[in-house]
Amino acid sequence: MTTMTTLTGESVHVDGDLDVLADDLAGRLIRPGDRDYDEARALWNGMTPRHPAAIVRCASTDDVSAVVRFAAERDLLLAVRGGGHNVAGTAGVDGGMVIDLSAINHVEVDPASRRARAGGGATFADLDAATQVHGLAAPGGVVSKTGIGGLTLSGGLGWLRRKHGLTCDNLVAATLVAADGTVHEVDEERDPELLWGLRGGGGNFGVVTELTYQLHPVGPEVFMGLAIHHADRAEEALRSYRDWVTDLPDEVSSIASCGSVPEADDFPEEYWGEPCVILVACAATDIAHGEALVQPLRDLDDPIADMSGPVPFTELQQLFDADYPDGIRYYWRSLHLPDLSDEVISRVLAWLHRCPSPRTTLDLWHLGGAMSRIAADATAYGDRSAPFLLGIEANWTDPADDDANLRWTRDCVEALEPLSTGREYLNFPGFLEDGQRTLRAAHGEANYARLRALKRRLDPHNLFRLHQNIAPDHT
């Protein structure tokens, strides 16, 4: 007998109803006990196991609409899965239903208009493969296995952020299934306010089954800067990095990642596992000009390794994929920084030396450029004035180490927060422990009020509550 959990926490029996639903779908309904149930319910973050009562692998927007109506009519807990990479595990739910978009992963490119229309279950690897055929790209993240939907709807920081903005800035249209099952075609002419909300407002208003992006000429090769310095030189390296990015052209986006030397043949074995700073940059311009722009990053003395050079853009997009395998344990937080002061550098390096896992990194993202020239109220994303973002990424493998890694991350946030703007990045959300305060700070009060009004229009009963949830405004 199949029971499901309602929005109020009650249990209801739905066996016969599920059979009827399954018969009406073009896709497939998966239940506990089915051969592929465990594979279907598995999420990227091993810290967030979920056991849904039903998973619907939708084949179309019509399937999604049918499942949404089914859940809404019965007040069932409902989660939405695109790539399944949300750190907080919001792509699954215990006892409820999951709309799985992974089969809706088409990508259609119109090179003349420089636009791509992609299914909500596509990953950035899917999007890059289709667009790079035409020498085009949409700004994405830095891990190609990430689903396009979740990253886009909460911002999207990647290698093109300073040249072409955030991923959400390049979202020009979407297809959304609202909480009553109705299908909304969204663009600047048809519901510009909802498009505004989808540009950084999160997966709060419905299920986005298609996204259309503005594309830009990129590649097929870009110049990648990648130099690794031992922790003995870390303070000098980070200060030099700060000086280098001060007047950097928009073409270059970069990250200073404080972590451990990878155990890989590209690095001298005697340094494996040692604390280090990895300076990585993408120059989205012609190769010769890109090499010249990145050269100062390579001129720092005595790197452990310098792997800089021209690379296919798709290869750069996959650079970190192996560092984030499915099923290990992740807990990420973030802080926007008003500057990269000596005190910030000192505290970051102090916490690097205390971290309990060699997989963990503290990443200093240089922001600014095109993404910063969009007004705070122009998209739901909010304020973009901070020049740096600190990503605190605790990554580990053994469940016995959970407490140590969670405690380290939270203590690190507490230690760095006084030097920050107080605003977090919603794609590094922890486990949404302090959801409303975090959301208000991220979007700003005026944007938050607009998002609540949108929520009231599209989802007045808060069916879509399992993501970074903004409750409806019923005032």
C-alpha cells in the first residue's frame, strides 16, 4: 500500500489514484520496490538521502502539469528535480512526490538569433555540447554536471560572469507550470514580472520545463590560467592575486581556491595533500590577448605547477567535475566580501589549516564586471556590488566525519561573517537553516516583497515550498 505525506504532515493512501496517473503519462512513474527506485531517488549530495513515495520521470510539460495537478488536489509534498545537484537536497522529499525532469533534456540552438532553448532536465554539459558547435555559449557554472534549472533560477556564477553576466541575466524566456497545473510562457512581453522573478528568485513559483538563453561568441578555445602555490607562499599569492584583479578587464573571470594539492600525476607527488592556493582564470577573448591578460597570475615565484594554456571551452567547463563526484558528502556556505583585505586573507588561511577534510576548499571568487553593472532591482537576484564571494565548500566521504565538517564550516562562517556584507549566494545554501533571513538578505527587502507577491499569484497555497521558499504575501 502506497501512502504519501501531505503538506500538513498527514498520511494518505493513493494506490489507485497513482495507477490512474501512471496510465495517463507519457513518462514513467517509479515507486519503492521498483527495480530502479534507488537509482532514481539518489541525489548528488550523500548528506541528503531522500525516500519519496513516488518519482515521476516526466517526458513533457504535459506530464509535469498532470503531476502538479495530482499533487495540488491532494495537498501532497512535492519536490522538483532537474540535475539533482542542490547542496541542500531539495530535489528529493521523504514520503512525497518528485517531479524528475531528467528526460526533458533537449537543447535547440538558433545560431542566427544566438539563442538556445533547453529542457529543464538538461545539464550544462548538454547545453555546452550543443552551443559550442556554433562557437556560442551561455554563461553557466563551473561544474558541467550541474542542472541548468536550479543554477539559473538562483543566479549562476561561472567562467563568463564578468564578460557576460550571471546565468540568470541571460535567461530570456521560460515555460513554467504553476501550482494549479496551468502552463505559462514567460518572456519580456508575456509576463515580464515573472521573468524578473525567475532571474534569481529561485524555484519558488512552479516547475520550469524549458529555459531559453541568450548566447555569446565564446571559444572554441579560451586561455586558461592555472597556477598552484604551496601554503608557505599562500599569503603572498593571495595578496598578489588581489592586486592583479584590481583593474582587470571584464574578459577575465577567476577564482583563488584554497585547498589541498590533488593526488594526480599533473602535480609533484611530494606535494600531494599539502595545503595550497590554486589560482584559476578564464580569459574569454582571443588566445594571444588572453595569454597576455593572464600572464601576471603566472609570474608569481615558485609555483608547484603551472598548467596554463589554451583549452577548449568545454574542457574548462569540466575542469572541476572529478572533484565533485556523486554520493559523497557536501555542506556549502558563502559570504559576499566588500574587499579582500589582509584580515580576510589571514582568516581564510587560518581556517584552511584547521579544515578536517583534504577535499574541502575556501574559494575566493572575483566578481564585478558585467554582472555588477545590473541594478539590484533589475532582477530578483538582488545586490551585485560586492567585489568578492567567499565559497566555503566542505566536502568529505565518511559519515563518521559529519559532525566535524559541519562544525568546521559553521564556525568558519561565524569567524568570517563580521568581515562580510552579510549576504549569501543562494546556490551555496547550506541546509537552509535560517531560510527567511538568508533570503531577505540575498534579495533585499524591496525585491523580497515583489517575490512574495509573485508567489501569492502563482502558488498561493505554497505547494512549491521545498526549495529556497518565499512564503506567499497574503497581506
